[in-house]
Amino acid sequence: MTEPTLILRDFAIYKGWLNPQMQADLVTDLRDVVAQAPLLRPVTPSGKAMSVRMTSAGRYGWISDRGGYRYARQHPQGMGWPAIPAPVLEIWQALVSDVRMPDCCLINFYAPGARMGMHQDRDEADFNWPVLSVSLGDDALFRIGTLARGGKTESLWLNSGDVVVMGGAARLAYHGVDRIRPGSSSLLRGGGRINLTCRVVE
Ligand code: SIN
Ligand code: FE2
């Protein structure tokens, strides 16, 4: 297996895993997904609007509303989720598993000013499967914590084309995105950042 560029608290970081052409091709595929299953701005269970816009691909999508955080078979507007683009599955096969494919690829779009508060990914049935994260577009300041809310944190910048595998002790570690650096990438017309997170759900 390929070695990560660096490991920070069990988060395995593969800098520049996707070259610029691969990034551009993936964005083309993601435009198709978003055309079929529009990006929406979810609210948290307490009713607060998130700053990130979201949609999903795969058998399941991850949603949030007044009813809670959960996986759903359908987009909130009623359509099924599009298939996970092949290039995403190729990254998964190279870095996670060629036996089991992810059930969900959550697509997060960060416009300038968007952020993601510290949280754990814990709506899945089996935490032995890592979460795979792909960054596209503007740089993001990614914050890594511990297994406990409010634990000591450290941050690093994720750039377009970077891939992170959150497995082992990182699987349930708190993490979030403090901010993006608007204008740092020309990958996305109109700017911003896309983050993909792939998970085995059930
Ligand atoms: C997330 O943890 O849901 C997003 C991580 C990221 O945007 O890099
Ligand atoms: Fe997360």
C-alpha cells in the first residue's frame, strides 16, 4: 500500500494524491451529480442553518434537519442519490479497500465564509471502516482534535487534490474546518471548496 505523506494523530494525509487533470475530471463528474441532486443548505437538529451546502452520491446520503443527523435513501427533494463517480471509487480502492465500496459519498461545498464546526463522524454502523476525504478547490484549514469534545487540537492546511484517510484512532476523533482561503485555487469556476467524504454506512 502507498505510504501517506504524513500522519497526524492517526489521520493519514496524502498530499496531492489527485493531479490537476484528475481534479478537473472529478469536478466534471461532480457537476453531473449536483445537477441531479442539488446542493442544499441543511439545518442542524436545533434548527441552525449550516454554512456548508451539501448533497450526496451513493446508496445513502447523509442529511441533517430538525429530525436529526442521519443517512437517507433519498435526497430531501425526493430524488434518489446519483451513483458515486468512478474516480472517487478508484481513490477508495487504492487507499481503503478493493473488497467493500462506500455506501455514501457526501459532497460538501464551502463558499467563502463557510466552515464546519468540530464534530465526530459517528452515524455509521461499523467504525472499523475508515472515512475517506477528498479536497478540491480552495485551501481549507482543517482542525484535528481528540476522541473527546474540547480536547487539544492542531490544524493543517488541506489543498486541492489532497486525500485524508480517517481510520483507526482517527475514525472517531473530533475534526472540523475553521475556514477556507478564498481565491487560493482556480479549479472551481466561481471559487470555493468541495470536500468529499466517503463512508461505509451499514
Ligand atoms: C467533514 O468532516 O465533514 C468535512 C471535512 C472537510 O471538509 O475537510
Ligand atoms: Fe466529518
